[in-house]
Amino acid sequence: MENNSDHTEHLSPISVQEVDVDFLPIVYEIIRSVERDFHDTTAKARESQDCSLKVLELQKRLDIARSQIKRLPGIEFNKQDQLKQFDILQTQLRLKRELLQKYRNMCSFETSFK
């Protein structure tokens, strides 16, 4: 059987907006079902089973979110590498802006073809 983490590494990268991290409704349902006080043992057993299913659903969603997060671009870099890359990109941006400003301030050349 193939390891799930190996499988997700070969998939294409995704954006942060595509990561599904909407866990609050399930967590709320689990908390509500745990807080209920049932006097009937059959209702208590049924609610316990429903709660177990909700916990399994939450676990499944968490696993999906983990696999999606592993597909985010740049996630393999540690904080220092990310900061270094950020500094490099900031320097490139500054230099390009300076070049653009320099070219804007240059005299325009007129070319005439005869």
C-alpha cells in the first residue's frame, strides 16, 4: 500500500485559498453532543455513536488539510531560508524600481528612418 505523504508530494502545488481548514462546525457539533445530558441509555448510546462518527470526520478533514498544506509552495523551507529568500526578492524589487526610475528620467531618443 502506498504511503499517503509520498502520494501528495507528486501532486501539483496549490494556493493558500484552496486549503480546506473549516473545522469549526464539526468541532461545535462534537462539543454539543458531549455536553448533552441524556437520561435514556439508548439515546445516550446513539449520541455516543454519532459523536464517534463526528470525531472520525474531523480526523479525516484534518488529514486532508495536512496533505493540502504539504502541497503549498515554499512549505519545505525553514524560517531562515524564507527570510533569506524574502530579502533577496526585496533587493531585486528595489533594484528593478531604481532601473525603471532611471529609464523614465533618461532623455528619449528619436529615431528617424529615411
